[in-house]
Amino acid sequence: MVKVKVLSRNPDDYKRSSKLDLQKVQRNYNPQLHPFEVTREYQRAMNAAKLNRVFAKPFIASLDGHRDGVSTMCKQKNKLNSLFSGSYDGELRHWNLTTQKCLWKAQAHQGWVRGLACSRDGQHIFSVGDDKTVKQWSTNMSSDADPINSIVTKSLYTGVDCSWHDDIFVTCGQTVDIWKFDKAEPIKTFKWGNDSVQSVKFSPIEANYCLSTSSDRGIILYDIRASVAVNKVVLKMKSNVAVWNPMEAFMFTAANEDHNLYTFDIRNLSCATNVHMDHVEAVLDVDYSPTGLELVSGSYDKSIRIFPSSSNRSREVYHTKRMQRVTSVQWSMDSKFILSGSDETNIRIWKANASEKLGRLAPRQRDNRDHNQKLIEKWGAHPEVRRIVKHRHVPKSIYSGMKEKREIKASIGRKEHNRRMNSKPGSVPIVAERKKNVVGQAVQEDQDE
């Protein structure tokens, strides 16, 4: 009997289940059969980096309607698509970010709207303005409606914020006052010296902690259970605003007039834990992403920068020809969008990741995006890939400012080096960048003593 050998194959290994499926490709993973694997991977990383820059179109939309510059903004804490904005002419507007329409507007104050804050349940908005009033608004009201409550104060308030845990809010001006929603007088008042306080923020993690910046270049930490402030750190120049990291209870970042942002740990205020430096003019506002991994800043130099919280250099810079001084920035509650308000009356919506594709992604698109991102991370230290990933075009004014700052910093470094080389050893110490701008700390004595 003749023995016949027959080739037998399973059709499931090479046939498609439908015409819409991809053709199955057999691969042998033996590294000896792929001598140019590293070369191909490098080329794919280069292509991924280039495509990221090709598809980097961060601007989404502009919300137009204010008749004067946007002075402040705040998010509604229980809705992703809701935003409130106040302008220099006293107008308050409620925006729907999905439809990019104004839901209602009201003449909130006579003069500048200094601050806005949303309650923890998202049902009320508090505003302070130049007319020395604190007003409480419903988030579901109609246009030109009257506020729910209005409190006339003795002095001008420059900022307001609501607690994330209780029905209380804090205002700042000549003093820092703690209020209950249903009271017409503050339940507690803090005062440190005669200098005014410009901004105040409640901690989203620690229910009793507040943070404020004052005109005497200080950043003051409060515990609302105590009778006096807990601690104070003084920098060389004034800080415009300070915000808490929403995921790390001890960390906060201050936007300073010396073009930098300083991140501090409240357990050690003798030096900053990080200095974020890329702006060329004063930083006016800062906000953290909900993940706490990144922060966005708006500056007098007409640009917006995104910093990783652990890096001292920005990963992204946004600017347009029409955008003027950026007075307010906010990070959306889903961590995907950035909102900026500026002097030329517009509120702009940007992508947090400039090259990210909006909308639902197919599984293949999602896998390709993740694969390209991993390639860029793996080859990010390579000179060519790093050059493509980090290169940004900036306006001439910013470019010239960055060049001038580099020259000044190099000149100061040379001068210090020469002094150190021609002085007695140890007489000219090397001071870390994180300590250079910290003048010192102060502790307030108890007023009852």
C-alpha cells in the first residue's frame, strides 16, 4: 500500500471571517531574521514625531460676546461643559462650551468683576467687584435676573473662592474673611499687616486650608480653624495668584511677576521644589489639570504655556496674532481642554494635547496613537527626535525676550564665576535656583496673647 503525505492547514489561520477584516500576516519574531529592526523603529519614531507636529492644531473655538476684556473665569464643578466669565465692565456670562453659546448674562457689578467662584454643588456662583459688593447668583437663572443675595461690604474685595467640602466661601481684600452662605457677616477674619491680599484659594483636599497672595510679595497659608495665619513665605517679587495641586495635598504653585512659576511644599517653604521658567513677562494666572500632572499658565507676553508639574520647561506654547494679554486660564474638568480669557474680549478653547484627534477613535486608531506615543517616549532623547518634538515657532517679541533673558542669565553666571574665582574660598557660595528668589519665612503671633 502506497503511503501518501498530504499538507493540512487550518483555514482559520489565514482566512478572513469577512471582507472587512484585515488580511492576516504571519510573522517570525526571530531577531536574526530582522537585522534592521532598530533602524526601522527609529524611522517610525521620526515619522511619529513629524506627524504629531503636522496635526498639531490646538485652537478649537472662540467665545465672543463680552464688550470689554475678560478679567476672571471659573468652572461649574458638577458640569463639564459649563463656564462662567466676568469682564472689566462688570458683566457676568454663563457659557455652554458644547454649543459655544451664552446661556445668560447679567450686569453683576459697577466696574471690574474681581473674582468668581462656584459652590461645591454647582448651584450657586459668587462674584466680587469694584462696587464693594459680594453677590450670590443661581446657575440656572435667566438673563438679566437679579442675584439671590447681595452683601455690601466696607472695603473692596479682590478675590473669592468656595470650599470643596462645606457651604462656606472666602473673600480677600484688606482682610481675608470666611463666610457662610446664609450669613451677612463674616464668621472669621484674618489680617496680617497693612498690605492687601490679591487672591485666595481653598484647598481641594484639605478642607480647612486656604492660600493667598499679598501685595508685600508674600504667600500666606491659613488654617480656618485657627485665629491667625499659619505660615508665610516672601519672594523677591510679587505673586499674582497661587493654586493648589488637586492630587497632592501639600503642593501649590504661584505665578510670579519675575516671569516664573514657583512650586512649593508647605512642609518646607525655605526653597521651592521646582521653578517653571519659559515666559518672558509677568505670569498673570495659573491652573492645574484635574490629574495634577500638568499646569497651564497665562502671561502678560500674550502666550499660554503648559508645564509638566515635575519639569521646569514647558512642553507646549499657544499663541495667536489677535490674542492679547492673557488674564485668566482654566483647565477643563475632563483634562482635555484649556480655556483662556484675554484683554481683547475673547475666551478661547484649546486642546490640552495639540495633535489629539477629537471624537471617538476606532480600536486601530487608538492602538496606533498609543504605539506612536511609546515610540516618541523611547526615542525622545535622540537629537533628531528631540529637535522635532521640542521645536516651536513663537512671535518675534517672545523670541527676542527669550534671547535677551539667556544673555542676561549667562552674563550673571560669568560674573558670579569670576567673583568666586577671585575671592576667598567659600565667601561667594553657590545658591540653587530654587532658593535664589525666596527671601524668607514669617510666623504670625497669636492675637489673643
